[in-house]
Amino acid sequence: MIVCHCMNITDKDIDNAIDWMRASDTRALITPGKVYRALGKSADCGGCMSLFLATMRKNENMEVPIELRTLRDTRIKEKRSCKATKKS
Ligand code: FES
């Protein structure tokens, strides 16, 4: 199925690009821009972006690597401890 008509990108192209990026870097954060670049293309009108993202989310390699999932919690805890330090 064609996802991006401007650049003639199919759902298979997106899946292959994601699989390739995940295989080459297990910690990579994969974005639509990176998928376009991996395919040697760039977005034009942006009209496909919601379908593009939905297609990306279906890929099992789109999960955030487990070692990166706690980063937000860690940053929040660090900010809280910094505020506590400033008040005292
Ligand atoms: S349809 Fe994808 S950039 Fe236009």
C-alpha cells in the first residue's frame, strides 16, 4: 500500500527502513525524518504524516529500547532533587 504519494513510499518501504535502522543500532530513536532519510527521500506536502506514523507504530521494532524507557523518570527525579537543594 502506498503511504506517501509525493515520494511513492509504501508500507513495506517503511517497515524495511525501520527494521534496517533497528538492526544497525538497537538504541536508535526512529523518527519519520530518519525513515525518509534512510529511503533517500524527504517529505514534501506532509499530508501523509498521520498514516506514515500509524504505519511506523505497527512495526514491532518501533518500541523504545528497554534501557531508555526510564530516562524520563530519572530526569524528573533529578529536577525534584535540584529544586529541593535550592530551597534549603
Ligand atoms: S504525501 Fe507524503 S509528503 Fe506528500
